[in-house]
Amino acid sequence: MAQVTLPDGSRLEIADGTTVKQLAQQIGPGLAKAAVAANVNGQVVDLSTSLNGETTVQIITPKDDEGLEIMRHSCAHVMAEAICSIWPETKLVYGPTVEDGFYYDVDLDETIRPTDFEHIEQKMREIVGADRAFVRKEMTKAEALAKLAGDKYKTDNISHAEGDVISFYSHGDGFEDLCRGPHVPSAGRIGSFKIMSVAGAYWHGDPTQKMLQRVYGTCWPTKKELDDYLYRLEEAKKRDHRVLGKQLDLFSFNEAGPGFAFMHAKGMIIWNAIVEFWRRVHDKYGYREIQTPIILNEELWHKSGHWDNYKENMYFTSFDDAGYAIKPMNCPGGCLVYKSRQHSYREFPMRVAELGLVHRHEASGVMHGLFRVRQFTQDDAHIFCTPDQIEREIVGVIELTFEIYRAFGFEDFRIELSTKPEKHIGSDEIWETATRSLEDALAHKQIDYKINAGDGAFYGPKIDFHIRDCLKRSWQLGTIQLDFSMPERFGLVYTDKDNTEKTPVMIHRAVLGSFERFIGILIEHYGGNFPLWLSPEQVRILPISEKSNDYAGVVEGKLKDAHLRCGCDCSDEKINAKIAKAHSDKLPFMLVVGPKEAASGTVNVRIRGIKENKTVNIDEFLRIAAQKISDKEINLAFGD
Ligand SMILES: [Zn+2]
Ligand SMILES: [Zn+2]
């Protein structure tokens, strides 16, 4: 008999050799129907795998990330078969999954055009409709190399494979592909798919090799999920921050400074509103703020380790016969401030924040509006503390981070813990202690996280914060990095209780990451429809004709006294044209005023995104607006 432990801890006895599929049927017909693969003893395998001895089994469905990936990869095989059936001379190269879909690189002299997509999809639908089983076949590396001799792409894939067992999967009329698997049990289990695009790609990214064609597709469990995804893509295009940034006059780029953003007056209003909020929250959490120079002597960067580990991304300059670097990070400057006087354990934890302007060289090809720039303001901070204060400090940073994200309407967070990379400084012991402290803090807050092995900073392990925007796109924003190395390199010390000098622990952290990038994310998240507290122009007064301009002036005066950012459209345009203009400027509130409003001391409020207008007293409007600003409310509707 085989002993199976399920994810809920329950145990089952089954006959040796029972397949995972049969096990799923035993658990329940619903699960068997949804199952696409299984995790057996930590390895993802096909449903046809048989179970023996002591095993832990988790049935995987397309609702799981792994299941979705398996379905998408199976869809890539189906697309490969469809392409080969249309163009039999196609040579298949490599077909992995990517976020939201998959691609397949093919070597084909004839160009695949978007007008061919429908034909390929039609073939794919036929293959899926035939619902043939995915069948795995195994052989040794030598056998596989012999079988595919002459196919330079597949023999290359085989030579890169780990272990000596090479597997092939077939699912159709003689169609077979080299593949590690696993796959869905049969082609009919593939959900709704669409071919998205085709682009040129070099084999192994090597421009001396032949240009291949990379065909991208997407695949979702249901038609509705596919449609939702396509809608989100369309919506993301409409919300492109580069387009909205221009339309709303928030920022620009100029060839005089590639990768360096010019923030315009309206963009700076958003910027300053974020800074003001950021300062208030940091004050509440016991931070002090400093500012350190942008240009610092080369020696300093040797000492910090940046010279050896980060030089390719740095800008340099020289004067007075000495070399200098433009700071890519704020930490060394922070260390110099720390060193400017003596410290006692009584001052710890010492939380020091800096809105630091940093420069990092990015290749010109990777820049993308505000998302990837060469100069940005980092909302940085360094916490100096004793080892036994680490966990409490990390917990504090997590709380502050969540508070800030929530204020912008982000509720969907994900956390990743990155461990020791190949290129690093500091001993293994230091790395272990640091990593454990981060794990303990996450456990304390009962936060689920994913581990990214080998992805830490060169000076310590880190926690990364990811948020999801309203289009379900994931963005990495904040980071917490523990550092036992830099304080030593800089000779930082404090006097401990026993009067001896000790080295403090340094925690680097950022919440928003880059201000520029964060503003780009906000523009797309809100689609330019900023909440009241962030709107560059919060209210516009629209007199219905010249006769009401005087009353409009009175209203504007009251709004200005109440510190609302407002304007008055006293142009000769018709009222409908004024409304249309304010609408395209994405004004949260328009106050339409005419003789009736003037006589009663009221305003007729048009609220962005809401059909129904409201007529209220000016004072009542001011009260509601002030409340929405102080609550950072995203919803503009008036409560009744
Ligand atoms: Zn495959
Ligand atoms: Zn730092």
C-alpha cells in the first residue's frame, strides 16, 4: 500500500501504483475534473504519474499559479503543432511561459504576420477540440541526441538539460516535442487562448545567429478570464502614463537629458502632496530627515563596496585633480552623517530618512517613461540599531509601509524575501543571522512570503514589497535590506551599556522606491483621475455666462481662503464647452454657477465619474472637500 498525505494533513491509503489521476477521482469527481497536474513530494508531475510508498500529494488545478503555467505551456505545444502543420518546414526552438502567457521561438524563413494569427488559432482550436492525450516518453540523453541528430536547436536544448533522462511529449497526429513537462492530461483541457504578437529574437540572444520569430500567445482557464485580460491590456494602453503625462501637462522628457525627467508645475503638485504625506507618516514613526550631497569623493565608493560591485551603473566626474562619483545610493552619505559625532546605545533605534536624488546608468534601450529613468528621488531611510532591536524595527517598517500603500488605495500586497547572491560581501554567518531576522519579523506579522534564492543585494538579504494596481499588474516598490557589512567598512560604532564600543546594525529601506516611478504607477492606476488630495487642480468654477463672473469670483475667493487648488474658467466659451474642457482635464469637481446659484449662495457641483449633479451651499461644499482631502478619500461621491 502507498501512504498519501494531502495538503490539509489528512492521510489516505491507496494501492501501490495508483496514478495521481485515480487518487484525484477518489478524493472527489470535481477535483478530478479540474486537475491538470500534481505536486508529489515537492515535484510537479503529470496526472499519469503513479504513486508508491510514502508521499505527499497536492493536486494542481488551473486556479493555482503552477496549474495555470502548465496549461499555458501545453498551449504553447499546441501552437507549435499548429504552426508546423501550416508551415511544415518550421524548426522549433524553445517555448517557455512568461507572465500572462507563453511564446515559442521558431526558425522559419517565411514571415509570420498578424494576418496569419486567425489561421493559426483555427488550427489550434481543431487540435484542442480533438482532445488527444499528452503522452510522455523518456529516454537517455545519448538516445535523445541520436534521435534529434541534425536539429541544432533541439540538440542544444538536450545538452543544456540536467540529468540523463530526457523526456518527449506528444499530443497529436505524430506531433512530438522535446520537453521536461509536465502537461495537462489532454489538449481539451486547454482553456481560452489568443495569439498576441510576433517579434524577431536571436537564438540565445546572440546577434551573430540567425534571427528567429518569437510568437507570443496568452491562455486563460475561461473565455471570461481571457476577455478580462484583453480588456486590461486595452485599458493599460489608454492609461499609458507617457500619454497622460503629456495630456495633463505633468512631466516631459527631452533629448537633452535621455532618461532624466522634467517635472512640470502640475506634476510637482502631485509630488509635493506625496512628500508632505510621506513626511507626516515618517514623523509619526519616529524618523528624522537628513540630506546628503550628490557628488562624493571616489575613495568613499571604494570603501562602501560600490566601486567593486556597482561601478557599471555609476556616473563619474573629476575636479581639483581628484575623482568623484555621482551617488547611485544614499547609504555612504548616511554613514558619514552618523560618523559626525559619537553615539550611545540610548539613542537606538535611530531612524534617519532622506529623500535622496540618485543617478544610476541604465542602457538606453530599457528606459520607459517614468518607469525606468537614470535620475530619481529615492524615499530612503537608514535605521541604526542593536542586533536585538532588528525584529522590532523590521515590524515597524512593515507597518509604516502598509500604511503608506493603503493611503493610495493599494490593498493587494505581496512580499518576497531575497537571499545571498553569488556576488556578495560579508561572512556566511552574518548572512544567516540577517536572513533569520527578516524571517522572524515576517513570522511575527503573520505575513506570507515567497523566497527568491540568490536575489539579495550584495551587502545583505532583503524583503521586497510588491503591490498590484487596478489592472492587476504587479509592481515592486519598497524594500528592506539588512546590512551588517557597511557599518564595519565605515568604522561606525556606538557605546554600549558595558561602556565598550560596538558596531551597529544598519537597515536600509525605501517604501515608494523611486518618486518618479511611483508617480508613473499612480497615473496609470488612477488613469489620470487622481483622488482629490493629489489632484493638481481640485476644483474649477464655471460661470454659465459672463453675467455670473462676479459671483464666480466670490466663490473662487472662498475656495482659495480654504486652500483648495482651484481655477475659474471665465472664457467666452459656451458652458458646455467649458464643461467638456474640465472633463478632459480630469477635474474632480466642477462648480457651475449662474444667477440662481448667485441668488442662493450655492454651487452646482459636477462630480467626476458621477452623472447626478448636486446643488449645495458653498460652505457645505468646502466642508465636504476638506473632509475628503484630510481622509485621502478616493471616492468623490457626496454622502447623503
Ligand atoms: Zn514543453
Ligand atoms: Zn542605504
